[in-house]
Amino acid sequence: MIDLMATFVNTHCYFAIDMEHEYYMRRCLQLARNGMLNAKPNPMVGAVIVSADDRIIGEGYHVRCGEGHAEVNAFASVKPEDEHLLKESTIYVSLEPCSHYGKTPPCADLIISKGVRRCVCGCVDPFAKVQGRGIRKLRDAGIEVIVGVMEKECLELNRRFITFNTHCRPYIILKWAQSVNGFIDNDFKAFTFSTPFTKMLSHKLRAENDAILVGRITDEREHPMLNVRAWHGNNPMRIVLTHDTDINEMLKELYSKNIQSMIVEGGAKTLNSFLDSGLWDEIRVETSPIDVKNGTKAPMLSSNLILTNSIDVDGNSIKTFLKYTE
């Protein structure tokens, strides 16, 4: 009976600790998302400093590339009267602290200098100059390091950054709007299936990505501006795919220019060329309740997809899919 009770108590304690780590990591993710537009090409990162009595005494996120990282801003936010608490504190970071000199000094060195007791990381940084070196440096300095808290969510947050650094190409989003019966135009003529609000969401997506691509036929037929007019942010690089463009060579060139993400908006032939070659990471399909008689068929979705988000707006549905990987 005593052994059973001890097992129950230990299990309960571990569960409570895990929940506590998740609670603060969720706050890190919430903070990190604030850097969506200005942190790139760096990853979005959030950091929270928690004292031994479970009080947040500092927090921050990576605001802008070339400026202080999340850990720097979190330590800077600690009030003078709370600095003595750092020695027994835990710093939570959604991404492994950097260990190299770039535009700013290594965050791992800063954490060591502050003398915190523990560092909890959401995930390992896949960037070649980090990849576990920050974690190793902290452990070598005697700091307890826990890795993998809400790892899936932390990796998902920086999927553009991770794809760019692991596959050496931009993260590719295929996007189109279609009728309820699966056409992307009306009688082979340009047709707007989006509503004013879903159009705004499309411009938001453009502001969050580095480049946008359409095919030559779409460019000549519709003369799309492909800029950000209904949202705040920078215009993505405008790319037109011609019949003699080698997609793989184009992606290599975009990688060399530090273009981390690209939206492919059509037309059907262009979208299918990316689908057929497997060069995509995310698909967003907006479906209108409008029924058209004839036109260009929308791309066919394969079975190896995971529906990750679905919203209904102004009568239209917007579904987001990712690849299924075992």
C-alpha cells in the first residue's frame, strides 16, 4: 500500500511539473507570434523568466531581425528589485538559445552570466550554427536544461524557418479559391470567389510571406498586383512562372536570396506543377457556395493530407492542409 501511494504521489508530482512547464511554454509561444512580420529571416522566439515562487519576473520576444533576441529582452524586462531572484529562476524559451555570434552576441552566454538555475527549451534549433550547441553550452556551465516541452507546437510556429534551413528552399504554400463544384474560374474567365473579408485574410497571408508566384497565363489574363493592400505589412516579391522556368533552379535562387517562404496562387497548370513534383508544404483552399457551369478545374487534392484548420467566413470555407508524414 505504501509503495502504491508513493507511486501515485510521484506520478501526480511529475504531471503537475509537466503542466507547469506547458503553461509557461504556451506564454512563450504567445509572445513569439508577435514577431511574425519583423523577426524574419530569424525565427520567432518567446522567452519567460519564472522565479522559484512561480512568479513571472521577466518576458520578451524577438521583435526585429538585428535587434535583441527573446532572451535579451526578457532579462532586460526584469525589475531591479527582482534581479536577486534570477539565481533560483527558470527561463523558458520556445527555441534553443543561440550559441554563436551573429548580429547579436550568443544568448547562451547571457543566460550563463545571469546564473539562472534551469532552462526549459521548446525545441532544438535546426540552424546549422546552433543545432544543440546552445543546449550543450548551458549544460557544461552547470545549468539544468529540459528540452521538448510542447515541441510540436514550437516546431510548427517556425515551420517556414525550419523548412528553409533543412530543405534549403522556401516554405511553399499552394493557395486557390474555387466554386462549390470545383472550378477556379467561370467559363474560363477570371472570377472572384473571395469575399471582402477573405480577401483581407489573403493579404494578411501575403504580408507574412516573402514571395508570391503566379503562372504566365494568370499574369497575362488577370494582371494581378499581388501586393498587400488590405493589410499592414511589406509586399512579397512578385514572381511570374514562365514555360521555360526550371522550378528547382528558381527555388535554389530564392534560397540564395534568403527568401524563406513563398505563396503559389495559380493558375491551375502552375499549381499542378508544384503538386506533381511534391514541392509544397501547405495548401489553403477557399471554397465559395457559388456554383458555376463550366471552367478550369481546381487541382485535385491527394489523400496524403492532414486538415489542420477549417474556418467559415461570410459563407465561404477556408481549409488548410499539411502533408501527412509517418
